[in-house]
Amino acid sequence: MRTSVDVEIAVEIARPPEEVWAFVSDAERFPDWLEEFRAVTKESEGPVGEGTVFRYTLDPGDRSGTAEWVEWKPGQRLAWDGPPLRRRGGGIRPRGSFEVIQIGPGRTRFISRYRPELTGTMALLRPYVARWFRKQRRADSQRLKGLLEAPPN
């Protein structure tokens, strides 16, 4: 059994799009604003772009997997996909995208879309997984906004 969740979160950030893009496109900074990410490291050679592979570690449970940038439009949009991260009786395949849009001088709309594919028992838990993603990603987007809008030290 397979099904997917589709969660889209948009937040306005009082920073120029170049600064928002620099932060959100740096996967190694995911642990700064995506709560369950403990670490992210680049595994592939060469510059970051389409085809770049990252290894991530999540809490709780010290789970690890990989994801690849499958779309890369510098300054605008990136998308990822990866093999399923196995859980008891099922799995969650990481898929999604980030988009950065200028909405005014020094103002940016950041749109994050999460489309994980659920298999096995995780597919049966779809309503709970969808609710968790919406709640968690809203909190993560607010954390991102706070980090980017904070006055420099």
C-alpha cells in the first residue's frame, strides 16, 4: 500500500530573497531550523546543484537516509527525492521542494512543500502523519523566519 501526504506552508520573511535562498538551499543548515534534523552532510562530489546527494540523520531514533536535489533553479527553487526511510512495518520516502519569491523590497515569500510517500503501516497512519507534518513544518517555518529576521549580533 502506498499513499502520499501533501503539505504546503508559506511564510513571509522580511529579508531579501538572496539571503533566504542562501540559507534554505544550504542543506547542512537544516538542523538550524528543521527540528528533527540532527545532521546533514553532502555526499556527492562537485558543486551543489541538480544531482547533489545529501545524507541526513533524524531524531528521535538516530535514523539516517539520503536525498538528492532533483531540481535546482538557483535563487528560486529546489526539489528533493530519496529512497524510503524505513520504519517498523513501512517507510517514508522524502520528497518536497522549497521556493523563494520576492514580494517587495527586502521581503520574500518562502514556500515549502512536503510530499512524502508513505508505505506499509505508515500509509495506514496517513491522517496522523499529515497532521504531524502540517504542525511541525509550520513551527519550522516560524523558526526559519525568526532566525532570518533576527537582528545581527
